[in-house]
Amino acid sequence: PLVTYIEFDGTPHRVEAAPDRTLMQLAIDHGVPGILGDCGGSCSCATCHGYIDAEWGPKLPAISETEAFMLEGVPEPRPTSRLCCQIRMTAALDGIVVHLPAEQV
Ligand code: FES
């Protein structure tokens, strides 16, 4: 499955998702600027913030209480904000687009 990350300046990065990786891990694996993932994916840093178009909402895992709490602290939260470490790629998410914020925490 393919993932497209779009940097804040509009630069796109298309990557082929290896099995069982999260959107945060895939960005790091491929050197996509704009995602840090400081906590290694334990939902405790919020440096993997991204905006995921609403059309994908129904296919995404629900936002846990912890993720919701962490999202309250990101710069410029939007209704489409998610933490990329909490979304594991599946075939159903093929083609997903992740817009990256101007800055992480
Ligand atoms: Fe730290 Fe996602 S990598 S919250």
C-alpha cells in the first residue's frame, strides 16, 4: 500500500508501506522531514502529528483517550489531526495522504 506525505511547503513524498509499520515509522524509515517520533511510538510526545483528510476517517482506528489528550497539546490542532504512531498501515489505507504541520511540538 502507498502512503503520500505532504510537507507543509507542499513537497510530496510517496512511500510503499512495509507490512506492520505505522505512519510514523514509515516516515522515519524513508527520511520524510516533518515527523520526529521522539517517543518511539508510545503516544507520549506528539511529535508525529499529521492531518489526515476526513475521507479516511472511517477507515482509521479510533482515537484513544491518550491520543486525544496528546493532540490537545499540538500546535495548530484541526479536526483531522492524528498522531501517526497510532495508525498502522493496512491494505484498506492504500493511497492515504498525510499532511504534515508547519512544526511539531
Ligand atoms: Fe511520540 Fe507518536 S511518536 S506520540
